[in-house]
Amino acid sequence: MARGKKSCQSCGMPLKYDKNGPALEIDGTPSEKYCSNCYKDGEFVCKDCKIGDIQKKNGDVMKKMHYPNFLIKYFNKRVSKLERWQTKEIEENKLETTVEFNEIDNLDLE
């Protein structure tokens, strides 16, 4: 299957690294936009997540994988450009929900 996007349009993870994927649409067809961590049966796993929640989760995972802080900051800045976060409502709340990048060093690793 040729994927339309190379990265999950919710969290930014490269779709080729989705160990449990691909995510499925409600009709059972593979999603071309979202990873299986974010999307299942045509719906987001975390429907009420804000962009800051995704960024924190990404930071926690990348910290465990020993990514340097500058890469964590770089990838987290790009989350706001992903398709899921491109609605007017999200744009208005983006500043409120974005993780403060100076808090990356203090992410919970458990």
C-alpha cells in the first residue's frame, strides 16, 4: 500500500515505524494518515488530547530512547503543523496547550 503521508498526522511518528500498524479506518481499511497509537477504528484513541498532551508523550518516549533535548524540541515544534492540529479551534488554543520547551529536561520517564 502506498501511504499518502510519511508521518502520523497526529503525533508525527514515521508511519514505517508503527509496530502495531497500520491504524484502521472504521470500514477496516488502513489509514494513510495516522499511526495505530493515535487512531483506531476510524477514531482518535485520545479524543480529548490537546497538542501539549501529544508533545509531552512524544518527549517522554524520545527521552527513554535517549534522544538529545534539541531533537525533542525540534520534533515537538513540528507537531503543531500536523493535519490533526490544523483546525481554527486548535489554532486559537495552540499557545495555551503547547508544552513549554524549557520543561523538556524535567519530563517524567515512568
